[in-house]
Amino acid sequence: MVNRVLVGAHYGLKDWIIQRATAVIMAVYTVVFLVVVGAVGPDSFEAWRGIFANGFMKFATFLFLVSLFYHAWIGVRDIWMDYVKPDGLRLLMMIATAAVLVGYAGWAVQILWRM
Amino acid sequence: MAEMAIKKRRPKNLDLPTIRLPLPGILSILHRISGAAIFLLLPFLLWLLQASLTSGETFASAKAVVAHPLAKIILLGLIWFYMHHFCAGIRYLLLDLHKGVELEAARLSSKIVFVVSIALTLIIGAKVLW
Ligand code: HEM
């Protein structure tokens, strides 16, 4: 017996998992960030900058931002798929979304490593 | 033809003012709205992060922007959106693990999401904006 599912929607499973994995990373970072800021109580440029100059926080912040961009790509794409019906326009919105997010990722590198 | 006959017999309720969205439904639509709003405000947030980290002068200008009443309102709304998306997101992750899927538990957890996210928003807003 051939038991093949032809129309299974599991092509979305990878994105579903990535959206959840990035959500967990962002949630953990949010707690760490709030605790660090609460403990340091940055009241000056030097103290604020010091938080992100720390190697661990720099890496964690970058991981957070990359997760955010990937998570936003999946989430915003889902929103376009729900509300934008004409194929051409939908494709355009998706490409624009992906383009700005890739741009933001470059910007994030610049912010964190040129500070 | 057969399709049309079936379609016609479907019950319809478009009397919008009489439709009540239960709390988990409000939570859900706010989760989508908050995710979209944070996405749209990303350039502003990245600019703020960059200005706050570049130099003493740009830090001061970022501070001045944040001190503007309009910016305060936007940021307070954004903090609430983030906290709502964060808390509701954790609730969804637990639901995905089949934790709290029963009706009563799901209602209770959506209340908790609203209470906790609004409380966090007020605390953080009071600390960083006022
Ligand atoms: C603490 C961080 C976050 C957590 C725990 C989280 C969690 C989640 C989860 C679990 C989903 C899937 C919901 C579903 O399938 O019904 C989701 C969707 C989404 N997230 Fe997040 N998220 C976080 C941060 C963000 C941020 C910062 C953005 C902004 C760009 C964002 C934008 C979105 C969007 C646009 C969706 C799609 C919403 C929808 O389809 O209705 N998320 N989030």
C-alpha cells in the first residue's frame, strides 16, 4: 500500500519550528536584559554603552536581533498571506519585507561592532 | 450549482455590534497587531539604539527624542505591545506543548497575560519614561 500524503502542509513545519525557537531565544533575552538593566541601573552614556560593550551581552543582543528579524519575516509573511490576495502584490510585499529585514540585520552588525 | 445551494443555507451573522469576542480572542488579535506594529517601528528602534550607543552627543539627542511627549506615548504603547506579545507568546508556546488547553485554563491564562503585561508596562514605563 502506498501511503503518501500529497497535500500535507508540512512544508510549513520548518518555519513553524523556527518561529517558536526564535520566540524562546527572544523571551530568554528579554528576561536577561531586564535583569541586567535593573542591576546596572544605567544613568549615563558610559554605563549604558558598557552593557553592550560586554562580550556576552554583545553576542546575546546580536542573537536576539537576528532571531527577531527571522521571527518577524515568518510572522509578517503569514499576515500578508492572510490579507493580501492578488499574487503580484503579495509577492511584492514579501520581497519588500525580506529586503528591509536583511538590511536591518546589516545595520544591527554596524550598531554593535562600531560602537 | 449544488455549491451555490449549500452556500445559501449557511447561517450568517454580520451584525457586528452584537458579536462579542471572548478574551482569548482579543488576546489573539492583539498578538497579531502588536507583532505588526513592532515590525513597523523597527527603524525607529534601531535608530534609537544606534544613537544611544554611538557617542555622548548622540546619546543626549536620543534622550531628548525620548523625552518628547509624543515619543513617550508611542514608546509606552510600544512597551505594552512588546509585553503583550511577549506574555501572549509564552502562553502560545505553552499551549503548543498542550499545557492549559482546556477552556477554563485558557480563559484564566489569557486574563493573566493581560494583568502581567499591563503591570510590566506600567513598571517599565515609570522607570524609563517618567
Ligand atoms: C519575547 C519575544 C517574542 C515571543 C515570545 C514571541 C512569540 C510568538 C509566537 C509564539 C508566535 C506564533 C503565534 C501563532 O502562531 O499564533 C508569534 C508570532 C508573531 N510574532 Fe512574535 N514573539 C516575540 C517577539 C516578536 C517581535 C519583537 C516581533 C516584531 C517584529 C514579533 C512579531 C510577530 C509576528 C508579526 C507574528 C505573526 C502573528 C500572527 O500570525 O498573527 N514577535 N510570536
